[in-house]
Amino acid sequence: MTVLPIWGSTINGTKTYASDGCGEGELGALAAQLDEAYRRVAANLPRNADIRIERVNGKDRLSLTGLDKLEEPPSLSKLRDQVDALLGLLGPAM
């Protein structure tokens, strides 16, 4: 295993977030969760009518059935307005 310097260091102009020996257990647990989720999705694909794998130009493409539009709850509109107001206080984006 290659161990890079400290967290958040810059190597050749690229920001890195490397392990210094810590966190390997957490990464292993996350990898196991991701693998389990992937296998669960793959196992359920044949039974899911909203997902199809279609062959386009010699390549497999995932095709999803469109979702029904949900009405936006008033609380989400209010939250969006509040966030927009707060972002306006920060000034223009760089």
C-alpha cells in the first residue's frame, strides 16, 4: 500500500486526501456496503419493469422509465427562498 503524506496535501498541483494508515477499516466497511447494494440491485433487475438494458450501437445502455412528477410541497418552496436569500448575502459567485 502506498501511503501518501498527510490529509489534504497537494502533490503536483493535485489535492489529495490520502490515508496515513487510519481509516482503512472504514473504507473496507464502505466497500462492503457498496458491494452489497450493487449485488442487491443486480439481483432485482430482472423483476424491475421500470429498468431495462437496451443494446444501442453495439453497447449496453441502461434505460429508466420516467417517474411521475410530484408536486412541490410549500415547505420546499419556502426553504428554497430562504437558501436563495442567504446565498444572496454572500455576493456573486467567483
